[in-house]
Amino acid sequence: MGTSMPVPNWTDRDTERARELRNAATPAERALWRHLARSQLGVRFSRQMPVGPFFADFLCRSLRLIVEVDGHSHDVQPERDTARDAYLRGEGYRVLHFSNADVIANTEGVIETIRTALQEEPTPGPSRKREGSE
């Protein structure tokens, strides 16, 4: 009697964990969010978004830009951050890191750095040769 529609290949997002991270935001993350929310820089950012097995503090999906605000845990596990950044870059994301202290003491400088990164176009991948062309 009719054909069944294929089920999309959805991956569950850990929205509960993302909510916990948003609710536990550091003062620096909250301060930066006041500047990134509501597309104030001309693009939409989301907070604590899952990207693969990781959570991005701030993610601009359209430009594949991740902004991380690093606290003490990043100081004691630099090898974890290196591996995380390698994974994210391998997935096509650019990653910016700022310390909590930078965000609090130099918010305008951080915003300007993000604004500059938003204006830089990601490096395009090499184009494929068309069949039959040389």
C-alpha cells in the first residue's frame, strides 16, 4: 500500500549538556555573548554548540568560525586543546582563542579581532578539473 519514506540520518545533539554549559557560563563568556548575540556583528552566533564530540563556546555556522574563551582548564590541558583544534580544523572550522582575562580587560580588542576574522574568507578548496578539460 504505499512506500515508506526513508528516515533521515539524524545525529542526536546533547542539548541538555549544551544547556548546562550555557547556564554555567563564565563572566567572560557572558560579557562576550552580549556582543555576539542578536547578529550584532552581522552574522549569527550560537552558544555552546556541539561540533562532533566537542562543544564550541561560540559558533558561526555560516562562516565556519568558532570562538573559544579559555579559562584555567585550558591552561592545565594544552594537549587536549591541540587535539581538539586539529579535529575542528579538519572539519573545516577556523578557531579563535581568547583568555578570560583578555575578554574582560580588552573586550573591544577581542571584538575587533573577531570582526576581522569574519571579514576574512576561508581558503577555498582546490577546484576539480572538469572532465575533458586540460
